[in-house]
Amino acid sequence: MEVSFPHDDGVIIKVTAGHKFAGVFTKRCQHEVLFRKIHQVLFAHGIIDTSKNIIDLGAWIGDNSLPWAKNIDGTVYAIDPSADNCEFISELVKLNDLDNVVIIQKAISEGDRVLSTNGDETASTKVESTSLDQLFAEKVIKDIDYIHLDVEGMEHLVIRGSQKLIESLRPVVTYEVHIEDIRSYFVNHGYQVYMINEVLPGNRPDCRNFIAIPSERLTGDLSGRVYNLTMGNGFKPISSTVVSIYFDLSKRELGRESRNYLQLSEHLLKLPINLFLLADPEVATIAWKKRKSYGLLDHTYIIPIHLEKLPYYRYREDIERYFAAGCVPHGLNRLTDTALYFIVGWSKFWAIQQAISLNPFDSGKFVWVDYGIFHLWPGKEKIKQDALISAINSEISDKISVTIINETSIQELNDMEVFYAHRRCKIVSGYFSGSKDIMQWFIDQFDIELQACMKLKRPNLEEAIMSVVYAKNKSNFKSHYGDYSDLLSTDCSKTGILLKAVRHCRHFKLWDSIIDIYHQTSKSYTIPTSDILYLFDESLIAAWYIGKRELSKNIAMQIIEILSQSPELKSTLNIDHFNRNLKFHDLSIPNDV
């Protein structure tokens, strides 16, 4: 008998009629339909390299292994601990005359151990397990570009025993979440993780397949396309709206230096993006003509408006009165951080509100971009244009994506009058993004905190108010650490900024935030410095305090390894300090380093 798999490029699989698995196999072609369709798109667009090899771990009866073997030129390693399952797959391989399926009857976990097929070591049915790293080291498996995991709650153990393979080959990985979510592992190793929006037959409603793809494979608008694909919306770009404003304060305030933002904005205006702009009428006209010259009017929505008509302009007299009474944030530059400058900063959120309310491009994602943002990257405009387009077209997140200069702790908010008495630039307001719903939430929360700020007669910059919202609702944010110049980067060019942030986190015992900074830095730095080593030293302690002893020891070993490779750094460090912390793991810096 023959079974057609219409969602696996229509391949035909021959099955032995009457076999005890035949009836189940014939129905599998209509199970996990979205999952199957996604694979065909990833194969077709080269996100999974079909000339390389696939691991189907938890292959069961081969309902994925066999169709994939017909889809790719490489080899499918069908791995399963069950002798019955492997015998059936072997029978199918022979019946379908396939020479690119290798069957491995093994249980896979983090290494050599004895367990049962359901993961309970006390159960009566026990099998010996190995790890993918061990099979990889023994060259039983090789040249892997995709791993599919369906191992009934053992996913976290499999990943633990596959780290060398994953970090070496960086394959695409799909996995089913049963017990322990392994998303954080992939995110910390430079992957983007997507949930496949499909309820799995016979499982709990909260059980889903996930797919982890190395970020470097998701160039251009691929990230957004994959997101739409996993949501069941087809392989199409994300509809995002970029929101910006521009009001020329140099024409309104004597002594303010005129910055050439109109010329700098050229780098933004020429981008093929949906642009929603609020600006002085004169600027709005120039922007409209520019977008027309680039053939982008269908992706342009401009509202000419005078600054004096913005809703937050009503606070101008109050701000100036509070400043005159001495309620000026410490560290404020009185020449540039004026009442009008405050109002323009706050009005970013009103502009986003207008974009969401009107939503001329029917977008599900909204991105704030400062109109003159390219002044941050002289000489790197083309690189940053590409990075901006990629970020705009990336997946829609249910969290606000933002860059953090320095953490804000809840303890700092115990006395809000003291907090707002200082100019707080702890969060970057030049670029942030999120889904329509989460951005609406951010707008509402910002306005609540702004009202509280004004009630205290302590007006402050939008960055300070954003920091308060962030500190109170960290679970609603996806943060990246860096400075303004690090926007749209995957790393921070100024490790001193990160070290300062880490020490601030230590003061307030924000151990998890230190670990987040460590993960960001450990995968992005290129040249080791004393700052990197001190940052790792702080991370070693943070990991210890939150009970991540294995991570703490790995960081300790990393410090010793860096010093062995760059011994010249030793003279820049307080070695006794490092040895005290390394002693947590009975380690020390060798004398010959």
C-alpha cells in the first residue's frame, strides 16, 4: 500500500499492509500539518541545508524520517530506543529503496546512564543511553544541519549532551516542550526561537513544538517571514510600522545649536519601510517629497503638526515653573535639556499611540526610531541601514525590545522624589519595538508614570520615566545591554558600560541581570580585556548566588583559559581578588600564566 504525504512535498511512502504499525503510519500524513509545511519552506529557502544531514531523534515509526529522506540529498539519522520501531523503519527503508537513512537504536540523554524510555530511572524497563556529542565524537553522526527532538520530556537532557555538536555546527533544532523549557539555552547561544502555533494531537493544550534557528541564517526579512510561517500565516514579511517625529527646537530656542537632522534623516527616509511621521509642517513637506522621489509614498503616512499642538505641550509652563523653583534634575544640561526637549521626548509615546490608532499599514508590530538616529554611526550608515531593516522585519515580540545602559532596581524606586531628582539615562529611547498590544501597554504605563512624575513636581526625561516602567515590569521587556551607539548590534562595543552595569546590579543583588549581561558578552567579545575578565568575575559570583553552580564553574574555567591565552593581562588585574573567587571551585590562576 502507498501513503501520500501532501504537506511533505507530496512524497509517496510504500507501507507493508497488515503490519501492526501500518494503520497508524497511514494517518500520520495529516498530523502536525503546519509543522510539516514549515519544513518544506525551510528546505526550499536553504534555512535547512538539504545537502547536509538530519537527526530525527525519537523517530518512532519513521513518519518524519522517511518523507525527509525523500526531501533531502543528505542522510537522515533515525534514532529511537525501541527495537520494534527501528525494525519497522528498516522495513520501510528497504521497501522504498532508500539509501540515505541510517537507523540508530539508542536512547539519547546527556551521557552514559541507565534509564527507561519514559525517563524514570526507577522504572522496570531500563535502557542504556548515550549522548549526541558522544556519537558526534565517534563519527557515528556527522555534518548535521538539522535536529528534530521528540523525546517525551527528555529534551533538556538531550541538549545538555549535545552542546559541543550544537556550538560547533549550529544546526536548526525543533523540539517539543513537555517539562523543562530549553529556550534560554538557544537564546543565550545566538538562536532565534519560534513557537509553532499548532496544538499537538493527544497532548496537553499547552504543549507545542518549537523551532530554534541560528540568528546568522535569518538575514534580511527572514526572521519575520519565519515568524509568520510558524503562526500559520504563510512565508510572508512582517507588517511593521516605523514611527518617528521631528520638531526643530533650534528655531524655537535661542542659543540652541542646530543639528543637521534633516540631512541625517535621509538615511531613514530612503529605507523601504512603512513610515509614520509626525513633524513640523515644513519638515513634513520635505519628507513627503523625499519619500515620493524614492517611490515610497504607498508606505508613507505623514501628519504635519506644530509642536505647540502636541498634547504634552500643556506641561510647558509647569516644567518651567518647577525648574525655576529649583526642581531641576541633578546632572541636567540647562542649555539643551529644556522644557521643550522634555515635551518632544515624551511625545514619542503620543506619536506611537496615533500610529496604532490609525494603523494605516495594518501592522502588528510598531517600532520607534529617532528621526536623526544615524548621527550615532558616522561612516557606518549602510551597515546600520541593513541592520535596521533586519530588526524592523524581525519577529513580532510580546515583549518590549529595548537597550539598557544600566539596570534600574525596585529598591531605587522606594523614594520616587529622590529618583527623579537626578537625570536618569539608564535606558536608550532612540529605538524600541514590540507588538501592537505590548506597545499600547507601554504607552499607557508611560503616561501613568509621567502623571506621577509631574505630581511630584519633578519632571524628567523620557528615559527616566521609561526606566521606572521597566523596573516595575521587567517580565514585559526583552533587554539588550549597551549604549546608544550599540543600538541594532548583537554586542556592546564598550565593555566598560557593561562592567558598570554589572557592578550596579551587584549593589542591588540583581543576580539574574548579571547573568543576562554575561551571556550577551560571552558570545560577542572578540578581544579579551581586563574589563571582560572583571565582568566574568562578577558573573561567576552571581551564578553561585542563584544556585547555578555548573555555570559558575564554567565561567571560572573561562577566566583561567583567557589568562592562559593572554598572559599579558595578568599585570592589569588584582590576582588575589580573582583567586579568592576562583576558590569557590577549588581553582586558582596558575603561577606560570
